[in-house]
Amino acid sequence: MERVESGSAAETEALGARVAARLAPGDVVVVSGEVGAGKTTLIRGACRALGIEEPVTSPTFTIGQRYRGGRLPVSHLDLYRLENLEGEDPALIDDYLGADGVAFVEWPAAGEGRLGRPALEIRLRHEDEQHRVIEIDW
């Protein structure tokens, strides 16, 4: 496990770029942490490093977003609004977990048992108002 402290959005995005360098098709990265801890910022950095040029925003209200045009297709899921996936159509997340791209999943607890074994687990937390602690299980 690696522990990193970040004092800015730019530092968090740079860490996301480091994460992206290690990803391969089919990888799932679960990203957990408090509201406002920098989950989407880290994912944005990874997307930029993978060649995604369009805006990267949290898909909280749409559940998922797909980005194409980079080195790999990227899926970005946010399961914040879901307590679990019981009673949900399996395609709700399965369509985002393709073998040809990578998937980042924010608030992954709701998808437990349906996400497979993640390639990486990342946890973010507030250290104080300006600093974050980010732990990565490589």
C-alpha cells in the first residue's frame, strides 16, 4: 500500500496520472472516500493521462459516463445514490465493465459482489481543509 498526501487538485490529478500509467484493458479501480475528498479529481487526472480530452465530471445523477478517444476507453461510475444493486437491472453497471477499457467506480460499496476483483483500491480522506490523504493498494 502507498500513502500519499495531496495539498492541491493538481497534486491529486498528478497522482491520477500515475495510476493511469499502470492500467490495462479490463481493469476496475474502486475509489472511495468522503464527499469532497477528491475522488473525481483523481479520476480526471487518470483520464487526462489516458488521452481523454472532454470534461470529466462526477456522474452522480446518471450513474455512469463513458469516455472514448484516448489510449483506452474509460468508464466512470458513481454509485453514491444506490444503497446496493439488489433489484437493479444487471446491465446498470455491467455495460460499463468491458474487457476493452478501464472502469473507475466511486462509492463502490453498493456494487460489492458485482464489480469483480478490482485491479486497484484507492481511498481518499480529508486531512484538513486543504490536504488529503490518499491510500492506494496497488
